[in-house]
Amino acid sequence: MLIQLNFKSGKPVYLQVVDQIKSAAASGVLKPGEALPSIRPLAEELRVNRNTIAKAYAELESQGVIESRHGKGCFLADNHSPLKKEIRRKMLIEEIDQAVVQAHNLQFSREEFLALVNERCDTLEEKRNQHRGGQS
Amino acid sequence: MLIQLNFKSGKPVYLQVVDQIKSAAASGVLKPGEALPSIRPLAEELRVNRNTIAKAYAELESQGVIESRHGKGCFLADNHSPLKKEIRRKMLIEEIDQAVVQAHNLQFSREEFLALVNERCDTLEEKRNQHRGGQS
DNA sequence: CTTAGTGTCATAGACACATATGACAGTAAG
DNA sequence: CTTACTGTCATATGTGTCTATGACACTAAG
């Protein structure tokens, strides 16, 4: 479980932690029931205040991604709270739009853009498979 | 010149404006010496405070991307040569990857994702055409 | 029991972001 | 000149982020 922070992006640290743990959960790097790094050690490793990590974990729990047990630790939930399709669709559209706008700003043609999207789907899929295989 | 804001990302609005104008400048969509949207109309269009846009433009000027002339407007600086394809490709890949990961996290199949990407390309293209038509 | 590790709660302060609003100065067209 | 646009500066307010710190409760191991 590796978390990489970018202090220059302007994106809040606790949200970066939330997103990366959600990605790790969805991609299989973290398995259901598995323990997450404890708040204080993780805060020390990332060199942020323990409240920042606690806030990230609280957010993750409110989203149903993890479960925290007092005195024991935080664990990945068994099933990621299934959001309704329409909600998930809107969340995804936000990300897609940013990529489409970026493609337009950088003067990529639609065909080039779609080809690149396909390529990245392949690349990231391979990455996930490597992670699954390396966990045995 | 289309700017797309994401208010839920956690990334400061003024930085989103900075990044997107820098992309447009780097790719050649904005040409050296060309006028940028005025602060107040752009703020109104994006539905943010004029100070937010002013802050973005001030940041761009401090980075040498644009020049602002009191009473006239803001203009793209002269020395901004278009970036090479490989650089632009990497910038685009960063955005694409975020969308691909999000699609996976939200449990969209590859086919659903690609269909949605196509849909958004259409939608945003129409939006741009409407903007161009409304400008004449 | 004690000890150490865990999550949780509360308080306070510093700073950044975004807002609302007013005012001033430069530019251009009438 | 006036008018309308432009960028700029200043002030104030509310919210969010991050930090620092102390305290408490739960769990497990000794």
C-alpha cells in the first residue's frame, strides 16, 4: 500500500488519500477485510498531521469504503457501497470531460484522442493484472 | 477558448483556470498576442467571483504566460512556442488515466466507458459550436 | 493489573480559497 | 467632455484545510 502525495497540485491532502485508497480498493491492491495502515504511522510516513489522515479515513468510512474498529484499526469493507448508476455516471462524466477538454486544448483530433484512450485502457488493465498476480 | 470547471474535485478554481489557459497557450489554440477573455465577463460565464479570475490571471502573468495591460485587457505573451507532440501527449495521458481509473473504480465496463467518452465528445463539441455561433 | 497500540473527540490557531463589495485608474469610442 | 469597458487595489466575511496538542475509550499482549 503505497500512497504518493502531490503538495503542488492544490488538491487537499486528505482527498488525495481518499482517492488513492479507493483506487487501490477497486483495483485489487487492497482486498476486502484487509487492514489499512494505522492513522498515526501513516501520518508520520507521509509527514502530515494525524488529523489529516483521520479525516481521510472518516470520509472513506462515510462512503462505505472502509470500516474502522475502535482499538483495532481500519479495514477495507467487504462490498463497496454500490452507488446508483445515474450517480456513478455523473461522477465519471466529470473526469471524462476534463480529458476531452484537455485533448481539445492540446489540439488532438478526436481519432487521436480515442486511440489514446484505448491505449491507456490496455496499459492500466495490464497494470492491474500485475498487481493481482504479485499479491500471492 | 473553452474552460471547464469541476467544483467537486477539490482543486482550487483559480488553478483550474491557470492550467487550462496554459494548456491552450502551449498547444497553440491561443496565439501569441491574442486577447484573453476579460476578467468580469469570464467570471460571470463561469459563475465565479471576479477576484477568482483576477487571481488566476495574476498567477499567469507572474509565470510569464500572459501580459495584462491596464484598461485594455490581458494578452498571451509572445514567447510561448507550441510544445512538442510528445510533451502534449504526456499531459493528455495524465487526464485520460484519471478518467480510466475512475471508470474502473465506479465499475463501468470498458464498453460502457468508451461509449460515454464518445458521447461526451459529441456533447462538448456541440457546446463549442454553440459558443462560436453566439460570438459572431 | 500495566503497557502499548488503536480509533475518536475536542480545542485552538494559521493560512488559503472564494465570496461580496466598493473604489480607483487607464483606454477607447461617442 | 461622458460613457463604457478594461485591470487593479483594498476591505471584510465565511468556509475549508492543515497543524498542534491534549484527552479519552477500546483492544490485545505481557
